[in-house]
Amino acid sequence: MKSLLFTLLFFPVVLLAQHNISLEINNVKTSSGTINVAIYDESEGFLKFDKVFKADSIGAKKGKTEMRITGLPEGEYALAIFHDENGNSKLDTNWLGIPKEAIGFSNARMKTFGPPQFKECAFTLRNNQKIEISL
């Protein structure tokens, strides 16, 4: 009986456990603008601005910018990052749609003919984690 009571009391805590990601963004060219991070939790909306699970930004620091994303439940995620150098709050692209500002992804790099897919960038978050991404 005690083990059943313990399980019933402990189970909701496990489901609601929140984790943090410590990000280290390398190769930041300048200290101007912001580093913007989009966190996706499903492949269907990957890289669509209206499908972002959580987003955050921080002032850019030349060389290496560090930030922390908090309050994420256990699950599968993929990160997309860009350096908004001019501070206009959008990823600037050329007429072909190729980004003019530095970008990076968790576990993947930009391909010759487009961005990586969710499954190439995805990682499983089960506890607090540190991730390094190069722009």
C-alpha cells in the first residue's frame, strides 16, 4: 500500500520535471545584434516561425555567446539559431532565400541545398544538458 501511495504521489512530479539547456554559441562574428534561438519539439513545423515550441534571445558577444534555456520538459527537441546582426528581429535572406546572417543548428549543419531536417538536428532531453553550436 505504501509503495502504491508513493508511486501516485511521485508520478506527477516525474511528468512535470523541467530541464535546462546551457548553450554555447561559437564563431559569433561581432557583438552587434542578438543571438536568437528557436526550439522545436516536432518535425512537422520545423523551421516555421509559427510552430516554435519556445524561443529566446540574448545580446551577441563576439567569439562565444552563452545562454540558458530553462523550463523544458523531457522530450525530443531541435534547435535553430541565428545571429540577428542588424537587430531587425528577422533572419535576412537574399533573393534566393539564402540566409545573409549566420545560422546554426543542434547536431547538424546547413546543407548545400537547404537546411537540415528535424531528425538530423534532434536530440533527447532527459536531464540538464550543455550544447555547443557553431555559426
